[in-house]
Amino acid sequence: MSIVIIRQDGKVALWKKALQEYDPSLEVYSYLEPHDKEKIKVALVWKHPEGSLKDYPNLAYIASNGAGVDFIFEDVSAPTHLPITRVVDEQLAIDMSEYVLAIILHNLKKLDVYKVNQTRKTWQPFPYKRIADVRVGILGLGVLGSQVAKDLENVGFKVQGWSNTRKDLKNIPSYAGKEELSAFLNISDILVCLLPLTKDTKGILNKQLFEQLPKNAFIINVARGGHLVDQDLRDAINNDQISGASLDVYHDEPLPKDHFFWTFDEIMMTPHYASVSDVKSVVPQIVENYKRMQANLPLLHLVSKNRGY
Ligand code: NDP
Ligand code: OXD
């Protein structure tokens, strides 16, 4: 029995070493080194090359090496009839929360404008916004979204969340389902997207959604590029419906050099780094699931095939 790690971002060796240090009895292979495909029981994957999962005849389950699993469902040749697990990790949620807070404060205090003005030697103070006056809406109140919501509420923002099912979080009004989306959007000065990418959420950040936000709302997309209709964001900024956006995720990553985001003043970009699976923190749950599989116990953090997340 063994594990294969399939990811193309140069981090296979890091994960392999960490898994074997944590449990020296594990047999772990990079998908690029010689290995007996018949012996592989688990594929630990992150944006694997399309088609690379289909040749393992004895896989017991697929483990996403991240919180999202959209890239697994997008590979039509992947054996998605098998169980799929994902990362659910406290550190990942904390990192996401710190990132979103940093972006929001940066925006409220117009720090990017001052940075540009510094390069021009321009001395020009602007009015600023206060935390207590800002309403933040979180699309997706799951593991990450609820951490972000609680932390933002703790520092004084008015926070509300939207999800499939209603939540019970202290001081955080919960809106559920399509019928309540509009009411939620109407009171979100800053909108943070932390939804999984599924057939229901693809393209959700579009013209129609932007029009339901308060004028000059600000968008933060830290979920997936596929949630956003890029042209609709450009139009909404150009017609002052949306004041700007901070994006961490894109349809194509790395973002192609000729994409308009790169040179659009009102869009701030980071390279899909809002919250990155921490090896030390995540390895124990990967090993725990492997042992559970060997012992015929239920796996942790299973993805629902019906819901797609
Ligand atoms: P969860 O599955 O824990 O949470 C998803 C939330 O979205 C749930 O609250 C769920 O509702 C809600 N939801 C899903 N579909 C719908 C829908 N159609 N309508 C309304 N609500 C919906 O996911 P995580 O919080 O762990 O992660 C969220 C996403 O963040 C990941 O899928 C990934 O794409 C992204 N991510 C980005 C990172 C980055 O660095 N940029 C890092 C890590 C993750 P309910 O609770 O009712 O089921
Ligand atoms: C994830 C991510 O899904 O990093 O974990 O985006």
C-alpha cells in the first residue's frame, strides 16, 4: 500500500519528506518517480495534470491537498466515484482570516492610494472609513468563511454571512439560499467570496450580483477565479457601481500577462496566496485518513458528491 503525491508546483518533495518524517512507515512517491501504480491506494493531489489520476487501478480515495476540490471534479477522467477528502485545518482558516482583515483595513485606510501618491511626492489626505461603519458580507460561511466572519465581528465590523444552510453564529446574521441572497447583498459594503466553486456558484460574482450591492461596494475574491465574471467586474468598476476589488484567485493561474487585471488601478492582486496549506499542520490529518482507510474506518473531511464541495 502506498501514497502518490501529484502536484505541479514544485512542492512534491516538501510534502513527501514531511509525510515520511511524521510516519517513517509510509511509502510515499512523487508521481514523477518510478512507482508501481497497482500499489497506490491514495492520491494526494493539488491541481494535478488532467488525466493523471485515471491510471491507478487500486485507488481507495483521492485526497485534495487543499481545502478546495473543484480541480478534481474538473478532470473528467478522474475516478470521482471514489471517496474524495479535503483539507480542513485551523491554521488554514486563521491564515485566511488574517489575509482578509489585512485587505479590508488596507482598503478602508486607502493605503494603496497613499503609496502611489508617495511615488509622486503628492501630499493629499482623504477622508477615511471606520471599522464600526462598515458592513461586511461573507459569501460562504463554511470552515474558512465562519472563521473570517467571527474574527471580523470581533474587531468591530458589522458582519453577515450567506450559505446554503442557516448558521448560528453570535452577532452574525445568517442568510441562507437563493431567496435570501438579495437581502444579504443589499447590506454588504464589502463582499468577501469564500464559496467553493461548483456548478451553482460558478460565475456568481457577476453584473446582476454587483447591482444588488450598495453603491461603491468593494469585492474580495479569495475563493476561485471561476466565481468571477471578469468583464462584469471591469464594467461595474467603470460605472462606479463597484469601487474596486482585491483578487487572490483567477480563471487561469498564473494570470496571463495580457490580462487587464494587471494594469487596472482599482484592482489589487495577490498570487493565490491568501491561505496556503501548512505542511506541519496538515500532514497529521493526511496520515490519520490513511490509517483510517487501512482500518476500514470512516474517512475524515469527506466531500459530498451531490453538493460538489
Ligand atoms: P466549506 O465547504 O467549509 O464552506 C463552503 C461554504 O459555502 C458553506 O458555508 C456552504 O454552505 C456555502 N455554499 C456552498 N455552495 C453554496 C451555494 N450554492 N449557495 C450558498 N452557499 C453555498 O469550504 P471552506 O470554507 O473550507 O473553503 C471555501 C473555499 O475557499 C474553497 O473551496 C477554496 O476554493 C477556497 N480557498 C482559497 C484559498 C486561497 O488561498 N485563496 C485557500 C483555501 C481555500 P453550507 O455551510 O450550508 O453547506
Ligand atoms: C485551497 C487553496 O483550496 O489553496 O486550499 O485554494
